[in-house]
Amino acid sequence: MATLPEAFYRPTQDGYEATSLTQGPWAAGFQHGGPPAALLAGAMAEHGDDAGKRLLVRTTLELLRPVPIGVVSIDVEPIRRGRRVDWVRATLRCEGESVAVATGMRIALAPLLVPEPHCEPQRPPPPPEGAPMLRFPYPHPVGYFQGVEVRHVEGTWNAAGPVAVWARPRVPLVAGRAISPVESVALIADVQNGVCTALPVSEYIFVNADLGVRLFRPFEGEWVGLRSRARGHDCGIGMNQGSLFDARGEVGSVEQSLALAAR
């Protein structure tokens, strides 16, 4: 078996060189949505002098066109700065062309003594230890699903949901540096369209051109839990919604809109 790349990306003088681990499921030569989402989320979380004092609570990613497996660069700009809340925008470019754009909202971390929640949090999925690995029928020899480990703990793949998994990166996002908690969540969140399928994989395709991730507290640990459900409608549009977990319990949510088509 060929040696796999050491990371999803290698740093370059002007940006990041995508490796074969970024390969997506739909077409050869184009990236899965998870790695670009993680790059953009990390850039927005670290933007500004007070990075680390604010949590990136919402990331909205728009995949404007298929992202080539090549060298990409990121531009980050502030949208509006507030005392407790701010908004930033990050653009991913390849060969000078904008291929994805993300907006992020950050809220300042302010320790607060709070009572028990009015709404009970969702129970987390069963733990990943000892659970079977979820192996996808990937059409390419090397790709995203060799860069992540996915443990299947609830439901049946390619059947009526919901489905729950735990997943973690096998390699760093960028060679030579540790992946951040925000990057880990964004990298894994886009797996839900493969984890919980809106329609039978053998008969339909269901491509997501967006990804929305929300966190209500900082993510902790290495395993990202995801419990997801998907729907497809005869108008040709679908939706995938999931809850995110870490070892402590519920931590946020993820949503995707799907463009449906028959194979």
C-alpha cells in the first residue's frame, strides 16, 4: 500500500498545498468540503489580537465551485467589531479565483455562573471505543476518508436515519502544526452528508454546496460526535441536520442543504 501524505495540506510560501487526502467523493481532482471548511474556520478563529478570548460560535461556508486539489490561499477581513460580538469573513482562493467563502460570528468568552439548563441537553451517542469503523464505498484510491477515522455507533448507513458516529483526524490539517479544536469540528462536520444519506447512494447523488456549524461552548478532546438525520424531497432539494458532541456532551449543531439528482 502506498504511503499516505502526512497531512491534508502542506504550508507553502503563499498558502497551502492540498494533498491527496483532501480528495472528495464526487469527482477526481476536487477537494472534500471538510478540509477547506477547517482551514477557513481556523483562520477566522485566529484573526485579530484577541484570538483565544473569543469563540467562533457560527461558521457559514459557501462552496462557490468545486475546490481543486492544488495550492490555495486565504484572505480574512473583519466585517464588524463589537464589544462582545464580532463578525469576520474568510475567502479561499485557488489560482486567483474565489472557490469558497465563509462568514463567522465570534462571541467573547466571559465566565458566568449559570443554573441547570431549562432544556435538557441531548444524550451523547455511545462511546467510540470498540465500535466498528464506518467504511465508505469511496470511488478514489486515496481521499478524505483515509485522513479521518469514523466509528459507527447508532443507526444503519444508507438507510433511514438518524445515524450517529464519532470521528477524529488521523493526520494534522496542516503539516507541522497541531490542529485546533475549531478546525477539528469543521473538518469532521462535513462528514455528515456521507454518514447519513438523504437517498440511496446507488440511485442518487446529493451534493451539499454549504455547511453551517454552530458551537455554544468550546469543543474539547479529539473525538467529534455527530448524530444526524437527512431528508430528500421530490422538488430536488434535501437537507441534513446534526447535533455535535464531545466527551462532555452536546456542544453544537451542523446543517447542510443538498442538491439532489438521479445517477
